[in-house]
Amino acid sequence: MIAWNNLILWVISTLQELLSLYSWIVLIAVLLTWIEPNPYNPIVRFLYSITEPVFDFVREHIPVVFGGIDLSPIIVFIAIRFVQQVVLTTLAQYLLVGGGGMAFG
């Protein structure tokens, strides 16, 4: 049981850290749009290759461009925080406490 709890905590913690890292990557990609770096730079291409698919998904499903300003990174930040604060915390509590016996109603 202790090993199971430690495994769950490690997985949740790892997911939290990966989401935090992705938040920093999104922030860097947003800042790069202001300075217009060389698009052939491998670092810039890497950053855009891992952020633009997520931004495009948000743009397709939610109208987030207002007055020429793209707000999709803000939606991505909000989604990351929601997953970190609500989804992962709830999942960890459910798995650690053993929510199998809980019923609705």
C-alpha cells in the first residue's frame, strides 16, 4: 500500500512538473512573438512546434482573437492551471483515499 501511494504521488508530481515546464515554454513562445526571432533557428522551431498545435486547437474551438490580439496562450495557461489545481489534485486524492466505495446521490 505504501509503495502504491508513493507511485501515485510520484506520477502526480511528475505530471505537475511537466505542466509547469510547458507553461514556461508557452511563455517563452509568447515572448518570442514580440521580438520576431529568426524562424530558422532550431530552438525557435522547436518551441513553435510544441506550442502551435495546442494554440491551433484552442483557436479552432474557441474564438480567442479579439482586435488582432491572439488570446489562445491565456486559455492554455488557464487550462494548465485547472489541470494542475483541480484535476490532478482530485485524481491523487481519489487514488490515495481509495474512492472506489463512493457513490453519487
